[in-house]
Amino acid sequence: MGERESYAPGTFCWADLGTTDADAAKAFYTGVFGWEAVDAPAGEAGTYTTFKLEGQDVAALYEMGEEERTSLTPHWSSYVSVEDVDALAPRILELGGEVLAHPFDVMQSGRMTALKDPTGATVHLWQPRSQAGAGRVNDTGCMVWNELATPDPARARDFFTQLLGWDLEPEESGYGIIKNKGALNGGIRPPQDGEPTHWLVYFTAENVDDSIKAIREAGGSVIAGPMDTPVGRVAAVSDPQGAAFALFEGEVDP
């Protein structure tokens, strides 16, 4: 099983959903992935809902406030574990990125910041305290991959290799494999036609085609695929509120 108690700095560790209808989103994802939704008060932010699979944290959601809705549509966000968000914030600016949220504490769980890279995609940095991130990854129903779609992969590569110490291994297809201290950690690729610049979160499915059927029956839709790749079968989909995510069926790391 892909259980995790900690993450090496530079590793993707968490994903959460910003949505316009928390109740509808909870019903959708618990039905599709078999997750349990556990609500917790989050101060001025309202309620933060943690999704659990067999008792372990795998993802979360929150309902977007009015200000966020004016600039963003429903979306999944990717988080990268780091040692010191305060030290990285000025580095983001030096490298041509933008700090969207200056470092702040998330109760006793950790400290975080949000950034926009020079090509326009948003990602979060997470400095763990009591909460390392997902307690389980890669298994069916868990986060398995994080992928940047950007119109300038080379610029994004330069930014993240300098900020987080990633290595990028290009493939003949134009896809770049992100490695963090030798470990597989995600990908970078050009966007599909009409696709925004963003980080796409993948979840493992036992059977992609069966999951797509469940997604459609629950009011979601298919963006692309399903399609076979050299590493497995994938599909890009969206929930009923329009948040995009992806499915992966294939061999995964333990």
C-alpha cells in the first residue's frame, strides 16, 4: 500500500479542490472514488472537508468564497512539500514567479504559500508540521501523478529546477518527466488545444472505463480519452461543477 508518514522536500504531497458547491462535490467524489467526507471548521475560511479512504487522508475540498469566484473557476490544486516556505517566497520572485499568498500558518497543520510560475500555472508549497500531506498515495482512489500543462515547458523547467531542485528528463514525445532526488514526481507537457495553463491532478482507477461510466452517471464529463499510453490508460475528466482532474490505470509505485 502507498502509505506515507512524510515526504521528501520537493515531492507532491497533497491535493485539494476549490468548488462552488461543496455538498454536490462531496456527493460526487464519495460516489466515484468511495471516499468518506469529514468536515472540520477552518476559521474564516468556513469548512475544510477532508476526503478519507479506509481512514486515511487522501484529498480535500473547500467551498470557494465570493472573491475567489470572481477570478477562478472550480479547480484542483497541487501541493509540494518544502522545508521552509518563508525562505522560498523571495526566491519565487527572483526567478520571475509571483507570490499569490504570502506564507501563512494553517493552524497546527503546517505553513503554506501559493505561487504562480512564469508561464501562468498556480501551485502550492507546503511546510508540514502535524500534517505531512496525504496519508496514502498511488493506490486506487488516491493521488498518483501531478502534471503541468504549459505553453512554455522550457521556461517552467528552468523555474522549478532552480526553485525546488527538480530534474527534468525529456522524452521523444515532448513530455518531460519530473524527478525529485531520483524519484518520479510528475510531468510537464505542452497543453492540448483549448487547455488552460494548470497543474492536472491524477487519481488511480482500478478500471478507467468503469470510472468514466460512474463519473458520467454522477453528472461529470469526459474532457479527453480514455487513451492508452506506454505507461497505462488515462483520461481527463471533470466534475459537475467543472473542476478538471485525470484518471490513471496501470502499474504504480508502492
